[in-house]
Amino acid sequence: MKSKIMSNLKFKSSSFKDNFFQSKKYWILFLVLIMLCSLSLMTVKNFNHPKMEFFAIISLSILGIILISYYHGHNNDKELYKTVFIVLLLFGLITSFVIPIDSVSDEGEHFTRAELTSRGILFPEYVNGSYKTIDSIPGFFVHSIDKTVFKVNGDTDKINNTLVEVSSAFEQNPFFGYLFSGLGIFIAKLLDLNVIWMLWLARIFNSLLYSTIVAYAIKKTPLFKMPLFFVACLPVCLFQAFSVSIDSVVAGLGILTISYLLYMYKNEFGVKEILIISVLSLLTGLCKLPYLALILLLFFLPKNNFKQKNYYIYCIIGLITVGLIGVLWSKFYATPALVHSWRVAYIIQNNVNINNQMNFLLSNPLNILNALINILYSFTYIFNGFFSFYSYTIEGGVYNASELISLLVLISFILICFTYPIGEKINSKFRFGALLTFIVIYFGTYIVQLLSWSPAGSLTITGVHTRYFLPLFALLPIAFSLNLNKIDKTEYDYYIFVLVLVLIVSMIFSLIAKYY
């Protein structure tokens, strides 16, 4: 038995060694790109005190080389999901500790909601103008915003479970978006850990959830596995997914919905699969209302794949049910709950009124036209935000870490959209459906913000950021791929994998260069 174990270890060691040398051109490329990207992120401060930066880049480079060698030995579509899970979870663990306290957009409020969930409060109670959370939330975290554990006091204190009042807790969001982050906080309390572990474990459990959902999505889809992986690993996406933000659930469920639709495009399906898509679209839409429209793609699947009769009848039933539940949720729960926060002061101060804004738009066709032009004009801004991290704690809201890397991500995404070798022809109907769904959700997001967040009488749309569209980008390779089958898919996938690692490492390094 002992000799068998030693033999297996020796075999695995030999396999890794072979993969290491056989993949050398890819990890050499990885190292070159990492050096260029890290230099673009460095400032005078980093060059004056380079110890942390040097340690980070060496450690992350070694991890990247190990993952490239591992991928070399598991480079096939059937096993890709395992590699995806390992990559996301490993970097999720690292990022959970690296991101400063409450440095992600609205993370403090998300954290408060997760703490309520950790106590079994699925629907927060707004009593006398406040919610009740534990004292450690305002007592430590509110005073430590945008700081690392090296620059705060009290991170090693025990958790103070005394209940205190806070004004905002994302009551309008669905409870399932906080189950995993709440579980992390619950475990920190159960084990009587230091107060900082509530934040770290909440992030870690969100990272675990996101890694699991994306890995399953990659396993489920028969097409576009690598483009889906690339979208799931966009730096702006991971910055949100590896935090306490509900965006981890939005992005994960959105990518899973699209992968399930791709599965239905390639295989026979029945009422069960239509029900699954309806539920996934609904869950994603309850987190961000425009994503209810993901169900539209059902109407563009090959009708012949449906094993029963009356396909479109089932699609219409699914569409009406999802739309009705979503509208009722928004009207009778989410919208009333929205004013139970600091947002009500913003709404009053900025004259935000949906009815008045609607009347303003309908009073003159030019107002509608100008609003649409503003939305189209914002298209460039959204796509330039792939390597921009939004946080209220940063002056101006957006941390544009590197113009060079932003350009690299944008060019890479465009190339993947148009040139990825699928291996088969995607019919025009499904392509059109993917593009139409993208347009509906994209414009829908802006219209919602124009009505519910912009001052009445104004055509300036405020409050829209790249992170609102995270899973939506996965539709574009479906719509625009030119099916260039002369390209070696295996080689292409290698380069995408290397690029993904470069972007993730650059994201982590950018945070270290700025904050440490």
C-alpha cells in the first residue's frame, strides 16, 4: 500500500514536471505580460518602498506558472470546469484579504444586510427609521473604510454582538443574495473570531459561491466555454464577486443562465429546462430588475429541440410569469423598501420623481431621442471600465488603475467576441436573440436609472457603472463570433487562459500597489 502511494506521488510529480516544461512558452509569455502590467501600475511611492510589491509579484507569478502547468495537463473541454473552480477559488481567497475594508462600492451596506441574514433575518424590519445590527458594524467597520488591517486599530477585538441602530441595510434586495456571505459571518461569530474575520469570511464564502456557480456554468455549456470564463474573470467582475456585494450572485446567476441557454441550443430539452431558465432569469432579475429579460432568449432557441408540442406557448407562459412576479416584487416590495435608507435624502434633494420624469420625456419626442443618444454615448464608457474599480471611498468614484491594462482588456474582449473558433455554425436566429437580449437589458438598465435616479427634467443619466452589466457581456461572443474555424482552438484557449491569469494578477497587484 505504501509503495503504491509513493508510486502515485512520483507519477504526479513527473507529470507536473513534464507539463511545466511543455508549457514554458505560455508561462514565459505570462511573466512578460505581468512585468509590463505591474510596471504600468507602479508609482513613485511603490518604487521608493518596493518590498511589498516585490513579494506580491513574485508570489503571484509563481502561482500563475503553477496554474498554467496544471492547465496544460487538463487542457480539454470536459475538465476545464475543474481548472476554472481552482483558479477562481484560489484568487478569490487572496483577493478577500487584499481588498481594504469596505473598499468595494456599497460594501458596508451589503455587509450590514449580510449580518442581519447571519441572524436568520431574511426580511429586515425597518422600525422607527432604522434597522438593528450588531455594534461591531458601526463600531469598527464604519470607522475603517478604505483602510487595510495594517492601518486600523481594533481589528483583533472580539465581535461585539450588542444590537445598535443603523439607517440603511439594502432591504430592497432579495435575501438569497446574502445567504453565503451571511453564513461566513455566522461562522465567525460561532467560532468567536476577531472582528475582522466577519468581513473576511463573508468575502470568502461569496468567492466560494461565485467559483462554484461559474465552474458549473462552464461544465454545463457545450459552447463558448473559454469566452464565458474570460467574462467571468473580467477584473471589474472579480472585484465585485470577491467582496460582500450581491453582485457576486448577479454575475454568477447571469452567466449560469446563459450557459444553460447554450446547453438548450445544442441539445433536446423539455418543460423542465424552460422552468429552470424561468427560475434563473427570475432570481437574477430580482437582484437587478432588467435581467428578467434574459428569458427572452428562450424564444430564439431551435424549436425542433423541444421534445413536446406548443413550444412558444410554454415560452410565453414563462415570460409572463417571470415578468409579472418581477414587476410585483419591484412595485410592492423593492421600491417601498428603497426609501428606507440614505437614498430617500438623495431623492428629495435631487428632485427624483418617476412620474414627473415620465411626463417630461413624453412631453417632447426630442427628449426621448436625446435620452437614447446619451445612452448610446455611454457605451464607450461602460466598455472602458473593464479594469476600473468603483468605490465611493475613492475620489471621483472610479479607480482607473491603468490605461494600458484597460486597453489590453478591451482589445482582447473584442478579439474574443469576433474571432473565437466555436467549431460549428451558430444560426442567425440565436445570434439575433443574443444581441436583442443584450440591447433590451442594456437600455433597460439606463432607462430604470433615468427614471428612478436622475433628477426630473434632466436627461443626464447618473449612477450607471460597468459592474451593472457584468454577465451581459457573455452574450456578445454569441452574437458576433465569425466562426473562424481555421484558428487552432486549443492554442487559442491557451492564450485566453494566460490572459485571464494576467488580468487577475494585475487586479490584485493594482490593489497592493495602491493600498499597501
